[in-house]
Amino acid sequence: MFSAFEWMVASRYLRARRREGFISVIALFSLLGIALGVATLIIVMSVMNGFKQELMGRILGLNGHLTVYGPIEGLADFDALKDRLSTVAGVRIVTPMIENQVMATANSVARGAVVRAFRAEDLRKKAIIADNIVAGSLDAFQGEDAIVIGTRMAERMGVRVGDPVTLISPKGNVTAFGSVPRLKAYTVVAIYEIGMYEYDANFVFMPLEAAQTYFRMPTTVSALEVFADSPDKATALVRPLAEAAGDLARVQDWQRTNASFFNAIQVERNVMFLILTLIIVVAAFNIISSLIMLVKDKGRDIAILRTMGATKGAVMRIFFLAGASIGVVGTTAGVILGLAFTSNIESIRQAIQSLTGTELFAAEIYFLSQLPAIVDPLEVVAVTAMAFTLTLLATLYPSWKAARIDPAEALRYE
């Protein structure tokens, strides 16, 4: 398609000489702009993918794919209901649960917390907890005074395994002097760290029987957690579970429960993609300006080439190759840089934090304690194709302009 002559002239025009040095500087900045734009786009998209995937993994690992709620007073005869729900096709595990808010205090430190109560065997089935115990053991998760807390809560309150933590429930005891908050001291038997700040700092796990006593729910539970064969099948199970649970129960799937959260991530992801694409667009405009200046500067050379027998198509291809080379090299460099940065992003973050002494990824703000990144090959291909397309389109007008130069007119005014 392109002759050796055309490649030779195009490469010659890309090499700077004294007269067209400024043009080559513009071309260099165009190349750098495309490379940085492509790399940044790949990095940001990968981080957003990793962020969403990590959050989904932790949220769905700790919470059920669906949750069956009962009336305010709780679900009665929940074991029989659990057995009925377990027979629904597509249901893998059904777990009784009590959930309530309390105030946790220890060493003169008080903070709000969410108590989730499970039977010991059910908590052990939650791999995200059982596989991330950093102190103590779930073997001691039994009796009336055992609790499991997260590392962030333990650090904030200054407690370790074996230390007491007092829980204060707003649903107090009624006395002759009014309602008095109900409080009880529990012993920390294990500490977990799943890497999500909200859970590590705010969730307290308690044996189901102990929670029934503490919250005065001796024969009821707050809800039943349902794990499906696949999270994607959760929505399809809402109706069958509602029919099996009866009129008093209501069923919510994880997508509805976390809809606003994941929608916000998707909107942010789309906006970031649009904004970062503009970097590549700006670099493409730089290619147009540099090629137009090159065409103007090389008007005499083009006229000489035409008089020597070069066709309009050959001239057009020469300048097309010059512009396309900038785009191809820039895009390739951007893909390599983006993939290299993404694969080492956590190490880079740690190094920058050590050098600057600042925290770049606060768990309190971003929920996760590490910076995740997952490269989607299809996204990389899409970004690469988009960058190639924009840069090739940017070369069309200057190339067409070069091909239209009249040799007689060009030589006359030189």
C-alpha cells in the first residue's frame, strides 16, 4: 500500500532540522499527549474496575445475595422458614441473622457499631471472615459473652483478644424511672480484617443465641440471608422467595440494596472516561496543527516531488504516514506505560507515600485499604482503537491539503 519512497520521505519529514525544529517540537508534544492520554485512560479504567470488583466481592462476601425481612418484631419460626426457602431452585445457603445498632465502648472510647449475630457454624461458612482472622479464633465464638470485631475498631478502641467491650443498646430496659439503656460487657474472642474500612471499623459479630437474649428476641430473628448459586441470579429469585416466605415477609436483592452506590461508581467511571478522552482529542488537534505547519513549510519540496512524477496520492500518503506514525508510536507507548503502571500501582502508591509522607488512599474515604486495579482486555483494545482512529482522522485534512498544492504556484512564490 505504501512504497519505500513514501516511507523514506515521511520519516525524513519527522526528523527535525534547524528550520522546522519548532514543528518537530509540536509533533513531539503531540506524541507525548497521546501516550499520556492513553496511559491515563487505561490506568483510571483499571482502577475503577478494580474498585468496583473489590467492593462487590467484599459486600457480597459479607452480605447475602438476597435478604428476607419480616415484620418489625422479627421473623418467628425462622428455622421452618429457612427450610422452605432452601428448597427454592437456585438457593445455596439460607442463614438466620439478627442485626441491630449499638454503642460500643472500651477504654473511655465510644463509637457507633452494627451488631450482626449468626450461629457459629454459619459465621464459619463466611469465608471473608473465617479466612481473614488476624487474632484469636472462631472456635471461641460461642456462649453469652463472645464477640468478634474488626481491626479498625480494635485499633480505635485500644482492645485486643481477651479484652472486654461494653455494648449499649438504645432499646433500653423499662423501669419505674423511665427507659434505661441496656448495656452488657462482652469479651473479644477474635479480630478480623477484610480490607474494607466500613466493615473493619463498624461491624461486631455475636453468637445468635447471645443476641436473642441481649436484644430480647428469644424466638425471632431480624432477617434471613440468602446466598444464590450466582449473584447474577439474585433478581430472578426475588419472586420465588417471596412466594415461599409468605405475605408478611419482603425480599430484597443485593442490586436493589446497593443500587445507588454502584450507580454512582458507574456514573463516575463514565465521566472519567469522557474527560480523559479529551486529552487524546487535544493531542490529535496538535497533530493537525503540526502537519498543517509542515505542509506550509514543505510547499516547495512538494512542488518538486510533483514535477518529478509523484502523484497527488503519493503526496497524500507521505503526510498521512508522517501523522499516523506519531499516533501509532504515541498510542503504543501509552498502552505499554498504562499496563506497566497498572500492574505495579500498589507498589507505586506505597513508594509515593513514603517519599511524601502523605496518605494517598485513605481507607476512611475510599472504603478499601489497598488500591485495586483490574485490566479489562476489551477496554484496552477499545482505548487503543479509539486513539488510533482519532490520530488517523487527524492526518486526513493536512494530507489532503498537501495533495492539492499546485506545483507551479508553489514554485512561483518561493
